[in-house]
Amino acid sequence: TYGLCRILLEASVRDICFKKKLLPEGADNIVYIEKYKWSDLRDKVSIGELSERLKTLYRELSSLIHARKTINRGEARRAFAETVQLIQDLYSYHGL
């Protein structure tokens, strides 16, 4: 569940960057997303409280993925619900 949540966050942040044209295009009108670190992309789509929520959740999700933490079923459900809510808030913030 945590891996899925992190993938959903990353894909949503990239999608918002593309839809809102927050990343410059190259000479051939292609955006080379792999050039950007997660923190750069995150900072382009969030500020203030929204940014803090995104940082906190991403850090939590990464801690399990990198085997620094274990979770139970309830924590997995909470993380999923928090991920979905945060994604909805990010899209709403950008009018998408």
C-alpha cells in the first residue's frame, strides 16, 4: 500500500506540473522530467501547509519502502486515505 501511495503522489505531482506547464520545454518541445529531483517537483506544486503535508506523507511512505519502519493494516488504510485526500487537495489548489 505504501509503495502504491508514493507512486500515486509522484504521478500526480508530475501530472500537475505538465498540465499547468510548470516545467520548461526543451528546444524540441519535450519536457525532460527525469532532470528534476522530487523536491524540485514538489516545490513547484505546493506551498505552505500543503507543502508540509506533502513532505510529511512522502517521508512516511519512503520510510517503509526503504525498510526503516513497519506498519499494520490500520496504518496502511490511513496512509491511503491521506494520500487520496492530499492528491485531491493538490488538484483543487491548481484548479484541476
